[in-house]
Amino acid sequence: GAVPMEEEEDDDDPENRIAKKMLLEEIKANLSSD
Amino acid sequence: AFQAENEQLFADFLACCSQLTEEHPEVVPYLTGRHQKASPAFLGSAEFRNVLSRCLTRVQARHHKVYVYINEVCTVLKANTQRRKLAISAVPAP
């Protein structure tokens, strides 16, 4: 059978997942304060 | 002293990050905005060069940690944001 393509690894790494969450929340907070 | 080198490193870092954060197109403009607000002294410093150089090398080697390195760069840029001039002339004398 076909081998599935490698998917986004972002969410597989706990440290990256936390960093991503923090960054997106910060961006969101920044946008709403403008 | 490192201004030109740092600008090149930052451009390379942005280029790398923009490819890796396509799912969140707001990330790169945010990083650019942080860079624009940082103090010129810091942007031309050896400290910033070291952070950028380290983060660029690491993000190129470990794509799955891109947000960790973006956060690191954002944190140092935030810590070195240009201070706003405060209007203190209206403060009454004690």
C-alpha cells in the first residue's frame, strides 16, 4: 500500500506545542489591544 | 557594529519561519512588528546576533521546533523594545 506522507510535526513535540500556543495567544491579545 | 549582519540573519530567519508557519500567517508579521519596535542599539548588538544565529541554525535543523525558536527571538525583542517617551512634565511638585 501507499506510505502516507509525513504530516506536520508541530503538534508532536510538547515543547513546540506549548510555544505555539503561547505565541498565538500573545498575537491574539496584541491584536485585540490595538 | 553587527547591524548589516543581523539584518541578513533576521531576513533568513523570517524566510525559514514563513515556510514553516504557513498554517498561521499572522506569525511572521508579528515577528516583523516586534523587530521594528526593538531598540536600534539592540538590533545592532552582538547579543542579538548570537540569538539569531543560534535560532536560525536550530530551526533549520529542527523544523518541528519552529515555534520554540520564534518564541525565543520574540522574547529577546520584547525585552529590548524601544521605550516610549513619557510625558512627565505635568507631574505636580510634592
